[in-house]
Amino acid sequence: MVEIAWEEYGLVRTISGAVTAAEMDSSATEIQGSPHLDEMHYNIHDFTGVTEAQLSDDDVEFMAVRASISLQRNARIKIAFVGSHPIVYRLMDAFNHSGCSRHRVCRFDTLEEARRYALGRLDDGAPAQARSR
């Protein structure tokens, strides 16, 4: 299941259970079609509830390239993935190595850490230092 919570400056997409490529694609289409995408400050994708991910390598590559291209006009956006399910690393690696984006996906263990990163700080306002792996 995929749910999107639209917030004032961005969104949190929560992915849980056994997620399919169709579910990921549908939610990505909704996000990338938003008239506010170019103004967003952050996108947080929370994978902590994922039990299974039914995405092929082609699905992952397509989603990463499409997301990279859709974000090209937004220089300020921060992208955070939360969790340690293997799909997090597959999507993150595909996005970060697509060659289509100036942005980098950062991974966090908790939603709280990702929110602090999205707001530009971790631990008492110090600049965010995200984990790439």
C-alpha cells in the first residue's frame, strides 16, 4: 500500500506491506503530476513498513529516471528515503546513478531523522549529514 501525505512544503509518501510496481508507479505519477512539484522543499519516502517489493530491475530504473527528470526544475528539493529494506537501496542507487539528476537521495533510519534533514538540520540545528548507505 502507498499513501501520500501532502504537507505545506513537501510530502511524505508511506509505503507498506507488499508493494507492487503498479502501486509505486501510480503514486509517483500523482506526485510528479502535482502543480506544486517545482516549489516543494522536500519529498520523504518512508519504506519502514515494506515487507515485500515486487519491482523488477527495469521498473526500478524507469522510476528513477522518470523521477530524476521530473525534478530537474526544482533546485532546492531534498529527497529522503527512510528504511533499510533492499528496495530502498535499489531505488536510491538507480536514482543517484541515473545521470539525469543534480539531486541525490539520502537514506535515514527514522522518519524523524529524514524530517530534520528536510528542514536542513540534524542534532541541535547542525547541518544535516545524511547517510548514502
